[in-house]
Amino acid sequence: MKTSFLLPALTLSSFLFALEDFELINVKGAWQQGITGKNISIGIIDTGFDIQHPLLRNQFIQVLPSLDLRHGTQVASVAVGGKMGNQPFGIAFNAKFFGLPYEGYEAYNYFQNKEIKVINNSWGYPIYPVLRLQEIDGTLIQNQNLDQPRLIMQTIQRLPYVKDLARLSREKKVLSVFSTGNSAMSSGSITATLPRYDESLRAWLAIGAIDSKYISKDKNGQLVLQSKALAEFSNGFKGISLFALSAPGVNVSVAKVGGEIGKSDGTSFSSPMVSGASALILEKFPFLNGAQIADILLSTANKDYISPQVVLKKTYLKKIPKYTIIYINHSGALPSINQARNDLLNAGYSFDEINQALLSPLEGTANLIQNLTKEEVFGQGILDIENALKGIALLDANRLNQEDIYTLPTGDQALLYSFDTQGYSATFSNNIDQRKWDSKYHHPNALNALPQANRDFNVGLVKQGQGTLELTGENHYRGATLIQEGTIALNKKSDLSGGILYGPVYIEKQGTLQGNGTIKKDIFNYGILSPGNHDFDTLSIDGGYTQNPQATLQIHFGTIDKDNIHSSDHSKLKAKHYTINGGSLLYTPLKNRFYAEGDLIPILLETNLETQIKHFSNISVQSNLSQSIHFILKDPSHILIQRKSDAYALKDIESNLDQILRDIVQNANLAQSYKNYFAHIDTAPYSQYAESLKGLDGNLYLKNTKEILSTQARFSLSNIALLLESSKEAQWNLTPAFSYVKDLQYSSYITSLLAQGKTKLSPKLTLSAFGHFSNLYTQDQPSTINSQMISGGASISYDFNHIELFGGITTGFIYNTFQHRILFLDNKKGNYHHLLLSAHLGVGKSYTFDSFFISPMVFLQDFYLYQKDWEESKSNQTFNKSYLQAHFNLLDAVMGLELGYQNRTLRFGIFGFYTRHLIGNHLKNQAYFQDFPQLALQQRYSFQPDLYKVGASFSYTFHQFITSLKINTDLAKNFWSANGELGLGMRF
């Protein structure tokens, strides 16, 4: 009575506290990290796909046609369905897919050259080789030969797509994710079992279904599974648990054909959850292959669950219900029929269902009641995506084979799990354990299994390829860690836990080990050991450290603590004992430290290592990491700091900035903010070093001054050309103009609006005038200036018949907004203005011959530009500059001509001009840093004295209206510009 009274309460409690699918598999934890499947594609083999469905219309790359769209649409939506409103629908809702119907094509040819590493397969064949059963016309037939590796691998050659997927798995490590099937068998269908028979198929997973509605968490966060948590239809994992996982597959939200949303049951919807999870793993770790994705999923699956005692599996054969009663981890003899009846009643099954089950065994009377392990029922655990994004958690010898046997530098053989990071940096934060070979996971005659001689090995890890693999867990695998290329960083976590390796470490020639963790065994160094993390942390070795002749021990050092000369600001190596067989001891300066001139920095090696220092073949300082400092080795344990005589000098900077910085850095009372700046710049890569100095010099305002003068010269020339045209009719023009300027050191974008007009004052005297507004945007790498320029002027000419004498004046005002970015400092801002005056004087004439004309001219033009003194903003005083007022004068000699064709309505001309800057092509000014007013910064910008302009003009007159187009370019050494004008005017 007590049991039956409690059952309804327990059932109600389970529904109240049951987990949702996404909660059970922890996918929201991935989304919160920003991992959504972006830029990842997977393959899906199924029926067709409704690519017009809102959840799929943006999710596919290519889908081949099929008439039946139902099942594939549902499956794809679970793996990669987009958002419904703001809510994610699919597991990897930003991933995309290639869709292939499961009939009529060749899977290998379709997928072999596509950027995919995962293919979902929610389909199979009613053959159950582990059970030696196959379904024929709704009847299960016994076939004792089925569970034979060679027969199975021959059989799949006749199954469409399966042989192709096996080939993709072997050759390209493409992961095939297979549903186990919905026949309630205790083992999966043939497609889900292949790695049992050929162990080279590591990129292969079998997925079964569970029901989240019957799963909750206890007060300790442990999952509690009721009997009905196992989907009654889901095939199990007997004989295939090594590569099996469970995921939700009951009442799953899916897309339906025609834009609808619905619910569906089946292992068909468990596997796309795993395929979507694979896409998320690939976004986090893009260097993984399909086999490694499978290993991460298997090793990180949630194994911390309380399984039910007994479950009832149910399916239909010829519409007749068939059952299997499965006990999980039952000890002793199988329960009797009566015991099974009572246990099922207590598990929540109805009396009628139990009685029917006892009369209708699925796998035969002898197999009505079975005892299976947790792994045979739920596989390696329940999909846990958040945990999978922490990297692998188990190095499993049972999933390795001949290709995973390596020879260590010492000549010993080792069984190693390989990761090629391919230039990426990644962190595995799980505690990585090992599992040695266990025959229970293997068919005794499996193909390509691990050789017998290597089955008792511990399992280790080999790091290949460039990039860094960081290990922050407490890693209990006992095999070797072999670093062939790139870097392994063994680091503690922020709470100082983890960062432990229990096996020995071998560093090959192209490999590096760094970090602040602990190695419980020995290190054998043939490459680079860099204790710490480019800082003063300690790498501890509970065993010994052996350095071989070609190896390097790299110690990073920092600054001296003048209050405690016995302190050490450098990385440290601490081992139980040392064997130094030569090689290098390399001292490397730490970045972002302020190194003061004359400091003598001590390197305090651990006592047992210091006694071995004489056995190093070479002891040196890596001084090429600084553009401004010499690090001089005074003796094996002291480094002297000297600043280079050319520190802070760059060929692109014409000022005396380098000398001023050398004076500032020597200041005995230098403020910490300045020390911080020098700490960054002194050890920065050259590109950052140069960028920061250019920003600190900040002479773009001089370059912009040159563009202001060039813009004014361009419009003055346009006004002169209008004045000298052979037609002396009164006219006016309104002309928008655009210029793009590209100098070796900067670029400018200039938009202008020019208004011009001319009139004849007398038979010999012509007047032209103009006004313009321009916006100049000038930038170099660290700085930008936005200038608004307004100017106006007039020119007058007198015609001496064969020659015209002309002259004119111009005045203008320019307002400038200046901002520049200084790497390692804040942005600097400022506003300043210019006043402009210019005058020109010259001779020219437009000569006509029938309808042709030639217009030569030569003139002098002088520009005077006054710049008011100004200051940069004081949001952060460090290196703020004050700029003195400046007077710029530019005198040009210009000569050129235009020639072309004209009649009453049409005018076309080509022109060329040469400009020589006689005075003023070296722009200079003084500034000072506000905290150091005694140090004058002499800034300078020089440009080429010779400039060439070529171009063409076209105008068309209709009645009194004129339309015109002018294009031209300015050319000088390391400089060019493209200019265009489109005008509208009127003649009188």
C-alpha cells in the first residue's frame, strides 16, 4: 500500500521539476558564450528539405531536390533551425547545412570537397548484427552469421550511402552521426554499429533517445532518470556503447512542411541534437576533425546520473506490440517473472501493459528479461554541450589504433592521442583522464584494432601543428605528453587549481612548453621550455628536468626591485633534479616592464639549477625583442640595461621626437603614467612600436596643411582658366567637385562646391571671381583631421592683343578638428583654425585657329597661411601637446597649356601643367609636451617640389545653359590624386 500511495506523488513531482530538452543538454550555456554555429556547415542526409520554411530559408548552402520534404525538414530544424522571433530553435542556429536526399546520389562524391566535418543520418536498415537479428516483412529472423566483422563490412558495400560514409570517415575523418533506430531493440541497427566491426571508423557515433519529461535533478544537481526517461522505442547500445550517446528524442519541437511548427518523437531527432552540438564544438575548436569531435562528445557526456532499476522497451511488428524488460546493472541472477511484474509496477507501468509485455517478447522468450549495463542502455552518457566546449575529458585507448602509436625521442613506444591545432589557440579546461584497453568494448575479431602488444599502454597526448593548446585541468592521464610542434601551455586556473600533468613530458625540436603548472613526472627537453607565462610564475617538476644539446631553457625576466635587491622578477623552473647536457639558457625580457637605464637585473635561479649553469653550451639574452634597449649579459646571472643611441628614431618621422623621448625617459622622477607608456613601447613588436611613435609625433596637421594649400591652388587655377577662355561672354558656373588624394604617408577625401563667374568690364578688361566651400577628411595610420574650408577670390586680366596679363587675390578661413590615436595611450583631440591669403600674377592667352584653340599660361602664385596656437585635450595629461602658432608661406611657379576644339555649343580640351614649389615645400612648426615645456618638438613635413597635372574638360552649351565635366590627376613622387568636377552654368 505504501508503494502505490507514493507513486502518484513521485510522478507529479517529476513533471513539476522535469528538465526541458535544452536545459538537459546544457546548450544555453554555449549560446551565452556566443557559440552559435556561426561560419560552420554540416551535412544532412535525409528526405528532402522545405527550404522555404522560415526556420530553414537562411540555413542552407545547397540542397539537392527530392519530392518528400517531411522528415528532412524536421531533422534539419533540430540541428540548425534559425530563430523564432528572438528565440533560437535549432541547436546550432547560426550554422548552415548541405542537404542530400538518401536515395539517388553518391554521398562520397557529393561531400568529399565540401567544408564539412559532420554528417547527420537519421535513417538506417532493420538489421541488428550484435543481436544476430534482422527484420524481414515485419518478422525478426535469426541469423547467426551477422555478428562477423568481415561479413558486416562486405554487407555495407551493398547498402546505398553507407560505404561512402565509411570511406569519408576513414579518409577524411568526417563524422557520421547515426540514429540507432526506433525498434526498441537492445542494440542499434547496422548503420549505428559499424565501428564495432572496423575500429578505423572513429568518426562515427550512435545516438539513442531519452525523454526529458522524466528527468529531473536532485538537490546536489545530479540527474535522476525515471524508467520512462528511456524512450520506449529507442534501440539500445548493447555491444556498441563505446561510441554511443543519449539525447532527447521525445516530444521534440520541429519544423513542419509549409511553415508550421510541431512535435515529433524518434531517435531521428536525437541525432541532429548531437550534430548541432558538433557544429558548436567546431566553432570553438575549428582545428578538430570528426573523430576528435566524437571523442569530445563521448568523454564530456553527463555520466553523473541515477539510472532507473528497470525499463520496459516497446515497439510494433505487424502492428502488434512487442516488449523487452531491461534491468540496468542488476547483480546476481535475472529476476523472475513475478519479480519483474512488481518492479515494473513500482516503476510506473500499468498492470495491463505489463501483462501484455510478458506475453509478447520482442527478441524471443529467452530475451524477454535482460540485464544490461548503464553504458549499454545510455551509452557513454547524456549529451552535455557546455561541458563539451571545455575540450576533451578522456584519452581512451579503446578508441585508438595502429596510427596512434608513436616513438618518443628516447626511442620508447607510446600510445598517444593527437591534436593538430593548425595555428589556432585553444583551451581544454576539463580534467583529462585516461581509460586503458578493455576487451568488453571490442569485438574479438574487429578489423583494425589496436595491436595486442600495445594494449596495456597508458594513454598520452601529442601536440602537433602551430598554435597553442592550453591545458588547465588536473590531467590524470598517465601516458606521455609529446610536443612535436607549437606550444602547450600548462596553466593553473584562476582559483589556482588544475594545471597538472601526471605523466612525463617530451618536447621535440619544434615544440614549446610553457606555463605555471606542475608536472608529476620528468621533462625531456629537445625544444624550448619556457617556465611561467612570459612572467615571473613558476613551472614545477616533481621529477627531473633533462636538457639535451639542441634544447633551450627560456627564462623571462623583468625589472629590478630597488627596495629588495634579492627579489626576482622573472620566471622560474623548479625541479627535483636537473641533468643539463648542453643547449642554451636564454634570458628573455618580459613585455610591459619599465627598464631603467643602468639597472643591473639579477637572475636568481633555483639552487640546484644554478649549480648546473656551467653545463649549458650557451647563455645569452634575447635582445632583439626591443627596438630601443640593449640588454647586456654582464655575467651568467646579471643583465645590464642600456638604451640604444637611436632609440625612438623612425625614418618616417622628421621631427626630433626621438631625442625628446630619450631625454624624458631618463628623468629620475618620471611619473608612473609615463613609465607605463615606455614599458609598453620598449618591448612592443616593431609594427606597434612604429604606430605608437607616429601617433605621438602627430604631424598630420602639417600634411593636412599641404592639402589645404593644394585645394586652394586647384580652384585658383580653375578660376584663371575660366578668365583666359577665348569666349569673353559673361557667365557663371556652379560646380560640385570631388578629389581623392593618396600620398605615401596619408590620404585625403575632399568634397567641394565651387561658384564661379566672369564678366567683361571693357573691351580689354575681364574680371572673374569665385567662392568655394570644401570639406577635407585627411588620415594617416593613427590620426584624422576634418577641415571645413571657405574661401573666395577674384582675378582680372588685360588683353594686349597677343598676350593677356592677369593677376588676383584670394582669402579664406579653415576650421580643423584633429584627433589621433596613440597606441598604449588615450586618443588626443584638438581644434584649431587657419587664415588664408594668396595672390597670383602671370601672362597667358587663348589662341584660336578655326575651331581649334590653344591656351598657354605661366604665372607665379603665393600662399600665406596663418595657424593659431592650440592645445590637445586634457582628458589624460600624459604626452598632451601644445602647438605654437605658425606661419606658412608657399611660392609656386606654374606653367602649362590647354588645347582642344570648340564651337558655339561644344568645347573639348586636354591640358597639362607643371608646378614648381619655389618656397615652402618644407612645412615646419614647434610643439611641446605640456609636462615638459622645456623640450621643444621641432616638427617637419616635406613634400616633393615638382608637381604635374594632366586632365581633360568637356562642356556643352544649349541656348544659354552650360554643362561641363572636368577630370584630372596630380602626380608627384610618392603622390597622386584623382579630381572630378561636374558643373552647371549659364552664359549671358
